[in-house]
Amino acid sequence: MGYQIVTSTPTSKPLPLTGTLNTRDLGGYLAADGKITQTHRCLRSDGLSKITAEDKQYLLAYGVRCVIDLRSSLECEMNPTVLEQEPTIAYTHFPLLDQVNLLISGAAIPESLDALYIGILSQNQDQLKGILEQIAVHDGETVLFNCSAGKDRTGLIAMLLLGVAGVSKRDIVADYALSQGYLADFFTEQKAQMQAFGFDIPESFFSSAPENMENTLNWLDDTYGGIRPYVASLGLPDESIVKLERKLLEEVNE
């Protein structure tokens, strides 16, 4: 199922689904030792509450056998994932910090998205370890991980996976920034919802500007020495890291 396209230019386009805007494969990136990240291994996505029966069948045929939901319990209750009850899908829930739930809890909203991302990386390390371990366990299957927009919490998991695979910072940033063009309709809807709730969220939060990820990567470099040392600091077993590398990079002869 994997493919070999030697490129350092993002090839990540949304899958042809009706009910999502930002479901993308992490395959096609130039990685460590001249290898290429393989398709049908990891999908990043926005929310799955609106997928159609045809979308569901497409994802199953694509190979999805594990869904990792990064949303809060409140988000899951308000917009349940269609695939949660699918018997062939292993559904797991790892809630991560996000700006909406910070507002609901009465906490101060971070001044920037990169501050939000650094907060997640600093304060949600047990969850991040569990997420990466879950992806490693499903090494022979397609894993889909998602939040509501598929750019912030999902973007951080994509960043960690691509970093483990040895993808360049440039391409990690570019993969993150692609969400901006795919989520225009979602941003309009989300802003209206936040205004209806009386929340005032900075305009920059309705974006995936490259500097958000660039600043986050710089913080990881300065604090941990990069993505791989950060992942190791989570306490992820060496065996799990090897499984992640193999899952993302090795070709499968079929």
C-alpha cells in the first residue's frame, strides 16, 4: 500500500470524504536515510461526527483499524465519532488540552498558538506517551488520529511522528501549514460558535500559520535537543520507537 515518491515538498491532500475537510495521509515525505514515509500507515484528521456511510466504507477500505480521538470529553459528547461503535475499529480516547476547554474552565487563553502547543507538550506528557504507544501497537494497520479541526492537537501528533521518521523541519512545518487552506469553512463556523458562547479568541487561533510550528520546533530544540529526544523523554520504550519508525518508513511487499 505504501508508495515511493522522492520529494521534500508536501504531498498531503485531503482524502475524498464528504464529512471531513482535513483527513490527510502522512505518506510521501522524504525522511531519514533517503527513505520515504509510507501511505496507509497514519492519517491525521478533523472531527469524524459528520462522515457519511460512504465515507465510513472508504476509510475501512483504506485500512483504518484504529481511531485515536484527541478531543475533550465535552467535545466527544457534543459531536460523537461515527466510528466509535464500528466493531472492526479499535477506538481510544486521549483528551489533550485545547483553547476551547481552557475558556470553559475559566483559565486564561495562551497568547499564541505556539504557547498553546508548548503547553500541551509540557503538560500532557502521559497522554502523548499513550498516544504514541497506541500507534506503535497497531504497526500493521492504518491509524487515524483526530481532534476537531485536525490542525492543533492533531498537528502536534503529526509533528512528533514525522520527527521520529526523520522528516525535515521544513516539511513538518509545511504539513502543518496546509491545514489553513483546507479549513476555511470550518474556521468561519468555529468563530461563529465561539462568539455565540461569548468567547473572545484571538484571530490567530483560526489559522495554521507556519510560525506557530516553527516556534514550537525551536522550543523543542532548545529544551530537549529536538523531537526524538523529546519523545524519548516521555518514557516511550525503545521498542515502541523502533515500531513507530518501522510503521512509518518500511515498505510492505504485498
